[in-house]
Amino acid sequence: MLVTKISEFFSRYFSFLADSMFQAGLISGIALVLIISLIIWLSCRCRRGRGDIEISDEGGLFLLSGQALRAFLKRIVLEFAEAEMTDCRVQSKHEALSLTLFLQVQAGADIVGIRAKLRQRILDEAGSKLGIAEQIKNINIRISKMQESGEAPASEKKEDTKAH
């Protein structure tokens, strides 16, 4: 008896759900929303993932890929024995660069000294070798991990797992 009353209620007030035109429109609308969302997500991901830096001067256009800048920064960080770069993010907004370095440092290291020296070294090298020191507005340094002095650095751990 209760089942028949519920069935009558739904058939009376929600009968449009059984209409094939309604079902086709609903499925088409959901598919359209999903496709538009996918296109927006892909365009944002591709734009963010490139990380290319364009610098215009009187001689033409200078294009520096994000991967090349990351390799350049990693080489500079390697000069500091007590720090290792685990990741790097480059953001470019209106002719200004913002660099975020994720470092892994040894416990007991002078973090304030590393931070100041690293910032100055990046600006000096970027100015002399790449000519982009004036575009760098922020150098953010994040300590993602402090390792014990006996612990192997992250790059050696990755190489050990690849070898096995």
C-alpha cells in the first residue's frame, strides 16, 4: 500500500523524468558542461605548466624555457653544500618573475645565512649570465625538509631506487 502511494506520487509529479526528450536534453547538458570544464582545465594546466619567460629588448625577443631556468637555479643551489633544491616554481606576471625554491637543508645549517647568500647569488648570476635580474621581483625560499647529517640527500635516494 505504501509502495503504491509512493509510486503514484512520483508518477504524478515527476512524470517528465520518463519523457525521452527530457532525458536526451539532460544528458546533452551534462555532457556539454563536462566538455567545457575539461577545456578550461586543460588550458589552465598547459599555460601554468609551460613556465616560459619572454623578454623583449631592442634586438628582439629572448625566450627562456621554464625547464632551462629550473636547471640554472638547481646549479646555483648545488654550490651550497648544506642545501638541496627539491622543487622550483616560476611565475611570470606583467614582466615580473617570482621564483619559489623548495629546499631540503641539513639540520643545524645556518638557514638565515643560506637564504641571504642564495638570494644574492641568484640575482648576481641571473644578471650576469641571463640578463634577467631586473625582472626577478621575488625569490621565495621554502624549507620543505630538514635532513639529519647522516641521511642521504633526496637526489641520491632517487638514484638508488632507479638503480635497483
